Amino acid sequence: MLFDVECPHCKRVIWCDLVFSYGRKVYAQSLLDLEEYTLKYAKVEEVFTEDEVAEYIKKCLEILKPENTEELLRIFGIGKESLNKLLKRLEM
């Protein structure tokens, strides 16, 4: 899952690849009934500059076509707002 972080001091944006694991307890048979999710760990696997992510997204959009941004959200786990900010910066 990729997410963007802005440094409060220099205002640079970096992108982090977050990996996490969770446990699930089901207290009833139906999914509409009670369930509990517990975060086991979260780890920043890798850090990228905004330029690195922008270049990669650009290449993917050449293949997928700009109208398929929903596919990018699913593939990279990028939040819609973050992707829209990045695409706006790229003027796409």
C-alpha cells in the first residue's frame, strides 16, 4: 500500500510502501454479525521520492490509459485523493 507523507519542515513529499498484518476474530456465523480485526504489525517496507512514484505512474498510465485510474488505485493500493494530487501535479 502506497501513501504520501509531507515533511512538516521542508514540505517535500515522500511515498511509503506500507506492509501490515492483522488478525481476525469472528464472533458469529454471519458476516453481518460481530467481527473484530486486530492490527498485528505495520512496517514501512520502502520509501520513494515523489519523482520516482510519478515516473512509475506515468509509465503505467501509458499502458493502462489515463481513464483507467481506478485500476491504479487497486494495483498500488494508493488512496484516491493521493493519486489525484499526483496526477494533478503531472498535469494529466
